[in-house]
Amino acid sequence: MDINFSDKVYQVVALIPFGRVTSYGAIALYLGAARSSRMVGYAMNNAHTVNPSLPAHRVVNRVGMLTGKHHFKTPTQMQSLLESEGINVENDIIQDFKNVFWSPIEELSL
DNA sequence: ACTTTGACTATAA
DNA sequence: GTTATAGCCAAAG
């Protein structure tokens, strides 16, 4: 398994189901680097170049805030995509975040 | 090899 | 309730 930390992030993000979201910390925790949550977002900078189809809009911070919306082509694209998947976003915050939250550890380790 | 950075998180005030 | 600060660690300069 000679893949970089960033590549692992892409793998997990690619597995996020439709209509669900997860947090940077949850991904980092699944990768065994619980305290490298910042690196998850850092890696996402190249995500669109490695695999543009990565659902980066389904990755938010721990409270469901669309912190990375400015990294999309348009700041409104992230919210639009989430709303298209049935996720209610209001003021850059995902409503019912706990309800749509997807944990890689819970879903992938079972 | 050292310094800076950052799509985070937790704690303190 | 919000705002500030510190810890954290991998990648880029």
C-alpha cells in the first residue's frame, strides 16, 4: 500500500454515499491520523486535479460548516450540490448535520 | 534542513 | 452566546 496520505483522503471521499456528508476529522481518524484533520483539507486542494469527480462538497468541518466552499469554481456550487442531494444548507451550515453525517469508521469497518 | 502554511479541532476567556 | 488562542501534523517553499 504505497499511497500517500493525500491519496488515502481521496479514496475515502470517493466512498461518501449520496446525500451524506462527513467531516475532515472523521476522515483523518479513519486514516489513523486523527490529529491530521487539517491535512485532509490541505490534500483536497489537489483533489480536483487528481480526481475532479470527488464529492468534495460532501466534506465539511465538524459542525457542518461549508468552510471549503471558496475552493470550488464558484462559492455557491458547494451549497447547491448539497441541496441537490436533499441536504438542507442554511447560512453555510448544514441543517440536521447529525442526521446526514456519514462516518467512514462506522460504515467501512463493519 | 528550516520555515511557513492550512478546506481542522479543542479549550479558554 | 461569540471570539481568541493553542495544538496538531503533513506538504510546499
